[in-house]
Amino acid sequence: MSGSGAAPGPGSGSSPAACRFAHYFVLCGIDADSGLEPDELAVLYQWLEADRHGKSQDAANTTSGENFDQSPLRRTFKSKVLAHYPQNIEWNPFDQDAVNMLCMPKGLSFRTQTDNKDPQFHSFIITREDGSRTYGFVLTFYEEVTSKQICTAMQTLYQMHNAEHYSSLYASSSCSMDSLASSIDEGDTTSLLKLQRYNSYDISRDTLYVSKSICLITPLPFMQACKKFLIQLYKAVTSQQPPPLPLESYIHNILYEVPLPPPGRSLKFYGVYEPVICQRPGPSELPLSDYPLQEVFELLGLENLVQVFTCVLLEMQILLYSQDYQRLMTVAEGITTLLFPFQWQHVYVPILPASLLHFLDAPVPYLMGLQSKEGTDRSKLELPQEASFLSDQPEPYLPFLSRFIETQMFATFIDNKIMSQWEEKDPLLRVFDSRIEKIRLYNVRAPTLRTSIYQKCSTLKEAAQSIEQRLMKMDHTAIHPHLLDMKIGQGKYEQGFFPKLQSDVLATGPANNNRWVSRSATAQRRKDRLRQHSEHVGLDNDLREKYMQEARSLGKNLRQPKLSDLSPAVIAQTNWKFVEGLLKECRMKTKRMLVEKMGHEAVELGHGEANITGLEENTLIASLCDLLERIWSHGLQVKQGKSALWSHLIQFQDREEKQEHLAESPVALGPERRKSDSGVMLPTLRVSLIQDMRHIQNMSEIKTDVGRARAWIRLSLEKKLLSQHLKQLLSNQLLTKKLYKRYAFLRCEEEREQFLYHLLSLNAVDYFCFTSVFTTIMIPYRSVIIPIKKLSNAIITSNPWICVSGELGDTGVMQIPKNLLEMTFECQNLGKLTTVQIGHDNSGLLAKWLVDCVMVRNEITGHTYRFPCGRWLGKGIDDGSLERILIGELMMTAADEDLVKQCRTPPQQKSPTTARRLSITSLTGKTTKPNAGQIQEGIGEAVNNIVKHFHKPEKERGSLTVLLCGESGLVAALEQVFHHGFKSARIFHKNVFIWDFIERAVAYFETTDQILDNEDDVLIQKSSCKTFCHYVNAINTAPRNIGKDGKFQILVCLGTRDRLLPQWIPLLAECPAITRMYEESALLRDRMTVNSLIRILQTIQDFTIVLEGSLIKGVDV
């Protein structure tokens, strides 16, 4: 059967069934002979749920299908197809199991006279293995149970239920019998009686009703027409007066005598009481859609609809959730209708029977609908986790298109376009092409013009007029229902009961050939000849045949599994094809992540397209998490918990911890085993899969298994251990075989190795996807202060302290225990570490301290930061500083070091950490001072780095603090300028620093009024001098024990932030103190050099510079 239902199958010839309005009439309900049978599939699902949540298997009571926690009227009982007419159509066989499940997805429902018994209408779709669809339209109503056997069975079930319920109630009661009696006396007797009254069934008092369904199965979705026909049938059953003709006449008429309206034609046929009208769009019109789109917008809302529609376009897993079956169908059909000209190519089950909930575990895109019960807690539902897309939406346009063009629906659309050159066009493609041609005709002046501006649909009015004309003037009227050759006495009318139909008159249609049958058969023969001709033409061209075969094979990659065929062999045959698709998706995602992280440089090197780099990093990582979940869900024996990956990790953890007491688990040594010249080192960080899991389990902020799995993936990715951890997880082959079927992705060795290799490639770039996302968690840190023992005291008597700052905050001042160089502390996530403030109170005799560097490590992620110092802390030595601000640099991991060793290009060399500082303080006097050209080049490089920083996209920018205060930063470059030609010889055994020159300049500016010819220049210079003095005095009076070099650093940072450096440099260059403190060859005494320096510094005035709080703490300007 084709998707339109108009083309007969092979071997059917001119079968009249291909042209019928309806193919089958079905009656579903209770089989009085079989009695009450529990729904085995639903009971099996309950057992699996109980096992999954750790409940006892006895609670599910699978042997009898009973669940004593549930009222018998609310239990699931098996329904059956009582009758269907005709018995079978050769080219479209009747799928009894599927129709039964979809007609009554919840099985049989029972009611009493006190319950609501209004009839309910819903529709469904059966998608066959070849992708073709059959539509079903169902009216479910309630019929009185006349079988005493069933009524007695129901009463027995209630007696068992009440006995079990009350015994458990009294057994669990903690109160005494006296208090229980007193509570009953106080009014609980009434409520207990009400409970017995409304939660029971008494055969002598109550009337029992059971659900029954009548259904029409059609090739096209004539929803409104079928609904009207079924409602008229129901009214005929419940009416006080019998219908004009036996019901067999109306059913026979719609099955055999009502034709399928040809494209572009309308049809009128007759129900029991009034005619029914329908119409079918023409070949150039949009496909038939009889479901109200307005209702879709009302049910979802515009914003939700747009989000769901985007998910459908990107072929994600979409699960619709509603108490109403028809609403599920309306929304699903509405969304797929809006896809025109594309078609949904994957699993499509708008109404998922309760017994097939395991379909939700399929690791493929799907669009399914699930019926919710009243009072259901959605938080307990095992839903697929597809919130990643909604929470991490990519930037518009190009990123969306780059993902959309990889979908199956887009590939199929292109394939159909290619095949249309040699074969008959796909119906949707034909309509789409005709619409495009009309647009080109209307836009004669610019036929190829494309615009993002909304354009009104020019064909809407034309389409509406065509439909109105068809409905006003009927193209075809079917013959009236008439009396059939029936046996007298059978099918007697009885109000409220659907009669037992005479199967012999409904089994076959009329013997005469109708004109609409012959017309359709002729058209079909013509179509077959055209197809055969195109096939013969194609055989003459090998290239055409190759393209056609490839296009056909693409459409066969994903088949819709039959609902009724759930054998392991069929599931294995269906799922093995997913393995290759998952591997391909992994390859594409890892490549995309690498290209995005490497930025536009990768694009210039030919490793990707520019539009890919626009995707948010968080979106790509969330997409990777989703892919890993789907891989770990593929081929599971039994799904346990909401996350298949986390469930696997937990079971691996349990096994490993049981073996820990026998032998020490293998531990991957961290890359931080680093030893300094002083012999002090960071202790080895114990890094392992289990340890990382424990970190995640200790995070109280994460409440779900899916969240824990994603956090673990992010942590492993940041530590560059994702591939290694997963390889270790899969190394336990016994556990993997226990959890997964043979055809599962994780048990395909070759594909699994390729998968791990693709993940290993992500180690080439740095991610902070864990640190940047979980910003509120508490993280343990370890710090080590490394002194230069050759020059400093082995023991200090002062009280040292430290403050660690990062992008997300700081620790505050923390006291360090005396003579302890290592300490651990826990605080809220600091993000990437940027600065460390270290100092002491200068107490005691041995207060001077020479610090080489400070090392700080994040004990969860393993990131180690080195904060170079190389300076003294103490009064009367160096620049007299009791505290220093140190700028951090992230240490290279062992994996990165190995990568650098293997790389042919040597890494970029960094200048020695302490060389610059020691040259400033004249500790050694042996370091080579840079010449004027090198200093000017350093200034240009520092300013250029800041300019490039702000020209990068915000997500690709590094640390501005490093560019200002780091080894090659602006402060260091200006220090070199001010040191050039500086007379730094000791005066009375006392070092002279740049800050001494700054203070002398301030003293001059505050006491002297300079004389200039131009009054405007005088005002400007006075303002600059006043501002400069204000800043210097504020730094000097700040409540901090910062040394002279530290004060100069703060001054440069503030001047850069407030765009004042170009004003201050000429003031200092013209200050009389410069002649006393600088040699004549100094750069600051050369007017051309000063003017050049001013122009360079002016280039960064266009940017808004935000300083880190630790740099200017306590300075009030």
C-alpha cells in the first residue's frame, strides 16, 4: 500500500480495494468466552518497572496479572478483535495485533453506573515496514456487561482487593486498637463507609459496563468524515428507535460501494441519518490534512510549538504527552504536516500502547505520543532526556542549517529531487516545484531573488476557493445504503448493544464492476507503463542506475518495526543498522567540536567551514552527552534508571569497590607530580574513573541520574580522560555482556574502538566545560608555597596568609599555619584561577621570606596553576613589600607534554619567570638588560595582544589580567621602558625604584605651577597633574602592604582602565626629576620615543577594560 493509498500493490491487478474509501471495519472489545484476561504485555512492563525501581517482584504479581494496589476497575485487561470485515486484502494484510493495541491502547476499561460513560473518539496510524501508512478512526463507547461469569469475576476481584487493602492498612497502623476505635467514633466511620461504597463493586447493586470500539481503517486521513460516520453508527445503537436499515447495510456500503475520491474531487456518501461530505486535494495542492492546525497552536502555544517543530526538523527524540489520545494524534499530524516539503523519515507512533513503552529506549530519532493517566507524576516518568537542545539552543540561521542539512529528511528530499530526473516525481516534490515555479512567475524582475522578509502566501486564497467549489458542487455521490440478502432473525436490534453482525454479507463486495474501479485501474496501468519505460531508459545509463540505487538504499536504512513483531531476531536485524549511524554521528560531532574550539584558524587551514564555528560550545557538548546516552541505550537487556550510562558506571563502581579490599585498584597517576628546585612538590593527585564518579556523587546540586552522567562526561572531557575512562569502563567484558545484547553498539568491537579513537581526538583542545557550568559547587583546592631555600630562611616567625582569586570569585584571606608550606581548603567554585595574593604580618625576628612561586591545584579537575613570584616579602629588603599579587598560568598536563614531544614544531618559548623581577631588584646584576629596540618591540607586542583580545569573539578571549600583568604584559613592558637609563645605583646602601621617581614627580606637581603660553594647555595639564597625584596618593594611602613595584603595577592598571596613560607619560617625561634620575640616553628623555609610546597607548583607549578585583583591592579612586 502506498502512502496515498491509491496505488495497488504488486500482484493485485485492478483490485477494487485500492480505490475504496475504507479498507476495513473493525469491532474490538471483550471476549465473553475468554473472560477477564490480564494484559500480559502490560503486566510484563509493570514487572520490569518494579524490578527497575528495586521493588520486589512479588509486588507486580506477574503470575496472575493482579496488582492489589490498584482497583479492579482501573486494571488492565486484554481486549480482542471481535470481528473485522473483510477478512483480508491480499496486498494490505490485516495486522490484528497492531489494530487491537491501537484501537484500545489501554486495554479494556470497566465502569459502573456512577462513572462517566461518554463515548470517546480517537485516531491512529500504522506505519508499515516500507514506510507506507494506514489510518484508523475509532469510537469507543461503553456497553452493559450481560455475562454473569464476567460480573461474578469482577466481584471476586474486588473482594480479594478489599481484603488485601484492609489487611495491609491495619497491619501498617501504628496506633493501638483503642485509639483506632476512638478515631472511628470521631467520624472516620463515615469516610470508611464511603471508601467501601465507591471503591467496590456489588453484583446485586451495581451495573457493570465495559468498553467497546468500532473502527474504520482507511488509506487516507479523512478524519472528519469517518468521525461523523462512526458517531451516526453509535447513535443508531443507542437510539430508542431502530435505524432505517440494518447496520450491515451502512457498513457494507462504506466498505464496498463508497469510492476513494480521485485527486481534486469531492465525494458525498450516506451515513445512518445524514449524508457525509469529504474532498481530496488535487495534484498541485498541498497534501490532505484533516486535522485542525488551529487546535495544535492552542494546545502547545506558539513558543512551545516553535521549539518542538525545531526539534522535529533536527530529527531528535520527541515524546508528546497528553491524557487525550486524539490530542496526541492531532499534534503529531499537525507537526508533520508543517514539515512540507519534507517528510519525517523515522519511527512515527503518535499513540504508543502501554505495552510498548520499551520503544522509548530506541536509540534513534522518533516522534511518539504517550497517554498520561490522571494524577500521574511526570517527574517519575522515564522520559528520554532531550532538554539539551531546548536549554542550549544554538545561534540562529547558519548553525541550524549546518545541522539540518545532515538530517535524513533533507537527504531524502535531495534524493527525490535527483531521482525525479528519470522517474516519476514524488507527489510532495511535484507540489513544491509547482509552488516555486509560481513564485518565479510572480517575481518576473528578480526570479532568483531570495529574502528573509516574510512574504504573504499568494496561493492561499486560490486553495480556499478550490476547496469551497468542490464542497458546493459534488463531483461524485456514492450509491445509497440498501437492504442486503441477510438471514432473518440475526442481528436483531437491542437498544444500547452493538449487534452481532452477519459476517457472510460483509465478507465480500458486490460482484459487478463499478465504473470508478475500471477508471482507476486504467489510470494505474498507464502509470505502470510510464514507470516501466523510465526503468528501461535508466538501464541504458550506468551512472543513472548507480544514483537511483544509492537513493533507494538511503530510504531503506531505517525501517519502521512492526508493532506486532517483537521477536529478538527482528529487533536485532533492525538495530544493527543503527550502529554504523551512531559511529558516523560520533565522528561528525567530535570533528565539529574540534573545529569550533580551534576557531577560525582551523577554517583557514581547511579543517571546516566558517558557519560551523558559530555554534555554542555548550550546545556541542550537550549534544555529545546526548549521543553517549543513545549509544549506551542501544541494545540494553533491561533499562535500569533514567540514564543508561550512569547505570553502567554505578554497576562498574560496585564491582570495583568490592575488589578494593583484595587488591589496590589501578590508579592513573595525575600529571601534576612536579618538583621544584627547592624540593617542595605537590603530592600526586589520585585520578581514576571511580574517583571522578565519587566527586560527582558528592555534588548535592545534581538530583537526577541523567544530570550525574552529563556532569561526569563534562568532568572527564575537561580532564582529557573521557576516552580513557570509557575504555576502562568497557574493559570489564563480563559486565558489558551482562548488560547488553549481542547486537549492541558497545559489543561491536571494531566500531567501539573507532568510537573511542574519535573521543581521544578531543584531547587536542582544552575544555572547561565542567568548571564553567557547575559554578556553585564546593571544590577542594590544594596550595603549595615554594620558597627559594638557598637565599631565604628555613624557618619564618611571621604569620603568612594567602588569597586565591578566579573568574568566579575569591577565597578571602586565609591564614597559613606557621612553617607549613602546603595547605588544603574548600570553597565555592572559583572558575579559572587568575591571581594569588600572598603576604605576612612581618612579626618576629625571622620575618623575611623569599618565595619562588605558589602552586594551586583544583582537586576535582586536576588543573594546576603556577603563580611565579621570585621576590622577597619583608620590610627592609627588596621593595619592602609585605604582600604581592601573583599572576597565574595554567600548567601543561602530562598528556599535553607528550603531544608536544611528538609534534615536529617546538612549543613557543616563554621568558624565564624570575629573570625580569630579579633584574629589577638588582639581586644578581648578571641578567642581560634589553636594548631600546627590544623594549619598543615589547611595548608594541603587549598593546597588540590587548587589541587582538578585544577583536576576538567573547567566547574565544583569554585572560585580560595576564595580558596586563603577566610575563609579557603591558605592566612588564612599561617597566622596561621606565628602567631604561634609570640610575638605579644604591644611594646610601638603599635601592632606588621606579616608584621613587613617581613620588618625586608627584611632589613636584603638587608644589609647582608650570607656566605655559596657551591657557587651554595650562588647564589640560593642571587637570592631568591633579588626576595623576590623586591616583598615586590613593595607592599610597591604601590599607595594603604592597611594595613599590606592586604600586607601579596598580598605577598602570588604573591608568589603562581609565584611559589616562597617554596623558601621564608626557607629564613624567617633562618632569625635572627625570634629569636627576635618568641618564641622557634613556627612552623617557627622547621626545620621539615618548610621542611614539603615547600613540601606541592611545590604540587601546577604544576598549572597555574591566580590572579584576584582586588587582586594585583597597584602592579608592
